[in-house]
Amino acid sequence: MNPLADLHVHSTFSDGRDPIEANIAAAEALGLDALGCVDHVRVDTDWVPAYVEAVQRLRGETAVELRCGIEAKLLDTTGALDLPDQIEGIDAIYAADHQVPLAEGPTHPREVRERIAAGDLDAAAVIDAILTSTARALDRPQRVVIAHFLSILPKIGLSEADVPLDGLERLAAETARTGQEIEVSERWRCPSAATLRPFVRAGVTILLSTDSHKSDTIGRYDYCLAVKQELGTG
């Protein structure tokens, strides 16, 4: 968990305020040694080749190590991601719970919350769907980062305390088996140290990230450092 790295930062290629160049300048000013360029994609995104070319070009202009990543939402319990066909040159895919990945497909959190309240959906089954979709998204040739894990829970009236330990342990084991990673997100203030402990025990690499959408918040940690201290990681 390197506090001199910010491995999830957005640019104007998707919904960030600033271009990659400005994000790099902010990282340089802070003395960061690594920056994760990460932008949102969908199945119809067509700018990935231009994005990859931009990051590759800028690698020659900075001492900051640049990761070229894309963020895609989990779609369903098969582990499918909302990805375009062309992702050549991408270093990492950030798998994110932007909606609830149920068996029938991505479902708006408001609908899920209402269905849980009405008794049409079981909260434990929803949590299991999130864990299952995340685990199944990991087994692919690209590096995968579990992005802002469980950030969807408050939107559906649940919390990390509702997630069973055995479910976390199974996901941690799968993350370790596939050699993938999980982040601590400053923006989303998740996951907690308690949620991350099974991943630490499994030897999973844990990244620090701000999920910044503005260059002036890059590399500025509060929540992430508190989690790092609670876990006692180096």
C-alpha cells in the first residue's frame, strides 16, 4: 500500500475535469512515483486506442510510472464487464459495482433497495450476487483491480457489516489465485479494514487510490491512510 502512488485517476477521456498531462503534473508536484490513469468505458466506447497512445507517449515525458487502465461496470453474476472489444494496450481493468450485478443484469440500486424493502429480493442473495460477479470477473488474462469494492451497498440500504466473512474469504482466495488486486478508495471511503483483512491474509496486493476526477485531489489521502494504519501494512 504505497502512499506515493495514486492508482485510480480519471481524465478528460471520460468524466475527469483535467487532461492526463495535468494529472501527471499534479503527481509530479506531490512527488508520487506511480499514477494510475483510469477512464470509464462501455461496450460502445471507441476512444481506447487514442487513450492508450496518449498514455504511452506521455510515459516518455515523466519519471512517474504510468498505468493505463479502464474502468468498467460489473454486469451480472457471470462476471461479464461492460467492455468494448478493443482494449489492446490496457494494463489493468478496474471492475466496479456501478449498478447491482444481478443474474438478470445490471440493476439500478434504487430498484434493488425497493425490492429488498418489499420482500421481492433477499438482501443476502444480493450480497452473494455482488461477490459472485466480482469473483468471476477476475479470471481473465488482463490485470484486474476490484474497484471501490462494496461502494454500492449504502445505496441499497446495506453495509459492509452485512457481508459474511466466508464470502469475503472466498473472494479473497479467488483474487489471490488469479493474481489480481483490490483498491482502497479515498473517494468512496471503502472498503473497510475489516473487509480487507481476508485479502491481506491471502496475500492480495492492495492499492491506494483517490478515484480523483480533478487533478487537485490526486494523491491526497485521509481514509486510505487510516485503513493502512489499522491493517498495519507496510
